[in-house]
Amino acid sequence: MLVSLCLLAALIEVKAADFNGEDYWLLPRLFDLDNYDECLSHPDGLYCLGSFHLTPAEQPNHVYDLMTNYSKELYRFNRTVIRRGWCVSVRESNVTAEPMNRFEHCAAEWARSRRMRARLLRLEYCKSHSDVHATRSPDKSELAFLIAIAAIILLNAASTAYDYATRNNEKKIALLATWSVVANWRQLVEPYKSQQKSLQVVQGIKVIACACICIVHSAILLYSLFLYEPREMEQVIANPLTMTIQNSTTVVHMFIVLSSFLTAHNLLRSDKQFGFGTFLRLLAKRIIRLSPVCLLVIGFAGTWWPRVSDGPLWPAAVAEQSKICREKFWSHALFINNLVEPDKFCLLPTWYIAVDMQMSILAAILTMILAKFSKKAVPILVILFIGAIVLNAGLAYIYEWKSMLYFATVAENVHTLFRDIPSLGHFYMSPWGSLPACIAGLTVGHLVHFTEGETLGNTHKRRLHKLFYILCIPILVGWSMLGNYFQHIRHPIFVAAYAALERSFFQIMCILACIALAIINNLSLNAFTWRGWHLLAQLSLPVMQIHWCIALVIIGQSPQPVAASVLNILPVGVTTICFTYPLALLLTLLVELPMKRTFDFILR
């Protein structure tokens, strides 16, 4: 896989040219943790975790000068900010003071010994022995989640038993068997019905994209924790070869392209006349498909997720996200979580579901309107596509939004999961940011519909498609690698234009590659049309929803700073995938398919 190759290529070490080894080791450790379990095993134990800003207590201060000089490069951490998890009860004897004040006093004493001052920037938490060992009863939200899980299990068990008991009965009530695990498994593994190879190819591409997203997100979460040796992360970020990952955030938006394409494709090939009833039916089907799994995952994250594990890093990694999940539950239920307080996100990947719903509504409306224009629809969509790019460029220029290229290469931003970066919530996760992707998918859907039955496969065109198929990967990689040059251009007009164009160009190239792949009958096509891709592709929704939680459960309970190197990014990513897909299978069988089949039965 491209992501794996790029990560392995990052093993080429990027040297800190202006820092020799002796100078580097004079810098204070960026991350440090005391023993969490030992500290809180004592009745008077108090453990605090937070960050401090260091300033010199006197001049000259050689070490502080080294810290500021080292921090001038954006791909390096700001070494004047240290992160500490300390057993305050051991380091500070004043038991009458407030926990935060005791923590600050520990930092002040530590800094004084190095001729510096320490100011508390962010307190993640302070925990005492009683906080950890106290038994907390489930609250109403947690009980509601348990009741929902119990109801799901009961429905599946009862429906499966009924399906088995009436398997040879002609008077069997089909509605009562819609929650049967056996029946839903048969539906999940049945062969893909579409005879169009272009649509079969989509299944393989979707699965590979999901796997890449799981690996990249696992790496980001690894880097968001306390690092044993931060220089390894800095070297990865600075390595030019990793630009293909840092500048490939369009992968998620490719799902918007595919979703819009399938919406147009299914509507245009339908024999039924378009109308308001058709729109409501489509909207209801999509809500029924997305809501159960999404709300179940958000419900778990907002209730029981913090209880899954513990450790010095666990509360900081999970508690804030869990709180936001609880506060924004209803905005997730209404698919507007990317519009309501967009700077606060619960499970970073969940923004996609809201945008997907918003773009699906727009795609259905546009398809119904443009169906009246027949083949003129494609030129209209091309004009709309250009207009969407211009709109995003204008908004990016006015509000100073930037492509992720400009802030994903900053070590501090990656470590904080892009907290307080307006471009992320207001642009990257916004419906207008995904508008070009939606229109691009509609354009392809209309092209496929109106060229069906025509000679797309004559000799001349096949040669062009084969040429592009051979060149598409170098073009896509080359476009991503240009980020090494583009990130140094800071003119506002260029930054705004690049923010609007980067994803659109990538999406166009991917679409052309898919078309070429679908038309050329070769080994690559046969690989992408493997039957197993269809089964795995049906798990994409729960995979996208739960992999973030699973990755944090795997790495967030570390008792010490984690070794975040290229060699352990891939194992963590693969482990996340190995746990994610079985759980995604359960969610699909027990929740997604039963709800879909029940709704389809009622509407038929």
C-alpha cells in the first residue's frame, strides 16, 4: 500500500543540521511521567498531568537559548513548553494547598534548579487515591446505553430463534425475521449483483481507503500522546517522502465522491418518476442506514468509553472527547455536528457522516433537477464544480483558512490533534469544503449514465485510458509531493487558491483513474473485483466510526511515554484494523442490516 511504502521510506533519517547530539541532550525532556499506579496506591496519593511554559529566571541562560533556537523549525516541538505527569504527593509535601497549586509548586521547584520559571499552561487533570478507587454508579446516560444494547441483543436473539423455528413454514411473518443474525449473514455474504465492473471496482477502492485511514489515524493518535523520544516524530514530519501522507487528506473526501456518484447512478437508472416522495424515501433510507450505528458509537464514547481503561495518559486522551460526545449527541443525531460548535469534535472521523448526509441531500436534489436537462446536465455540473472551487477559494481568502498541508506539518498541531485550528472545523469539515467532491461525483454519475451503451472502448480511447492508468499513480504521488514546495509559499492568494484546488485536483485524478481501471480488463481490475471486497466494503460505515475508539484503547493506556517511531506505527495500525473489522462485522449484523431490512420491508 502507498501509505505503508511512504512510512517505510520515512526511515531515512532527517538530521537536525544545526544541533549536535551533545546540545540536544542538554534540552529538558519534553515529556515525563511518574509511576501512576504506584503514586495512587497510597491513601494520600495525588497525581497531576499538564503542560508548563518555561522562561529564563536569569540571563544569560545557555540551555534556554538552545531551547528557543531548536524550536524555530515548525516541524519541531516548542521546547519551551514541557508536559509533565507527576506524583505531586511525593514531590510536594504541602497537603493543605489545592492540587493545582501543589502541581505548580512542583514545577516551580523543578524549573528553579535549572535557572528558569514555569507557568502552568494547561491542567489536564489532578487525581487522588479516592478518585481512582471510588466506585461510581452508572448515571442515566450510561444506563440508557446499557438498555439500548440489551434491547438490540434481545431483538436479534428473538428474531434468530423465530427465523430458525419457522424456516420451512410458508406462513412465516417476514418482518419478524428481519433481525435474524443468520438471515442477515446470508445477505451480507451474497455475491455482488451489479454486472458493471466499474461499480465492482469501487468496492475494492473503498476497502483499501478505509484501511489506509485506520493506519494514518493510528499514527496521529500515537503522536498525540506523551512521546519517549519526540525527535523521531519530528524527523518523520520533516522527511520529504512523508509529504504523500501529510498532503493526502483528500482520501476521506473520496468517500463523498463515491456517495454522490452512487446517488446519481441509482436515481438515473430508476424507472420511477422523480418527485418529493422519492426524495423523502431516499432521505429516510439514508437516515435509517447511518443513524443506528453512528449514534451507538457516539453513545458508547459519551458514556462507557472512559471506564474501559486507565493510566496517566488515558484521562487526557479520552475524557475531553467523551464529554464532547455527550454534549453534542443530539447534533450528531441531526447530522449537524460539523456546523454546531465545529471547533469541538467528538471522535475526529465522525465529521464525515454529517457531511455525507448533507452532500447526499444536495446530490439527490441536484440529480432530480438536472434530470430534466438530459445531456446538458454534465456541462451544468462542470460549471457548478468550477463555481464551488471559486467559492471555497474566496472563503479561504476572506477567513484565512488554510489547507491541512500548512498545519499538518507542525509538530505541536499534530500532538494536540489540531486543537484551536479554525481551518479544520470551519473549512475541512464543512459542507462547503466538500461541495466540489459532491459535484464531481454527480458529474461522473451523469457521464456513466448518458454514455452507457456508447463506444467508450474503441482502440484509440483504450490506449488513452491505458496510458492514464499507468501514469495515474505517479501523477497522484507527484501532486502530493509538491507540498514540499508549496508549504513554503505563504502569499494569501496562493494559500487560498491551493486550499480550494488541492482536493479537487486529487479527486479528478482519482476519478479518471477509476474510469481507466474499470474500462481496462487486466489483472488489476480482476484484483479489485474480488468478491471479498464487497463483503468488507459493507463494513465501511462502522469501521469509519469505531476505529478511533479502538486505536485509543490500544495505545492510550500506556503507563509510560510511548515510542512513536515508524517501526511501531504499522503494527499499531494493523492491530487497530484487526480489532476494528470484527467489531464492525458485529455492528453490521446486529444493528445496521436489521434496521435497513426492517425499513425496506415496511416501505415495500
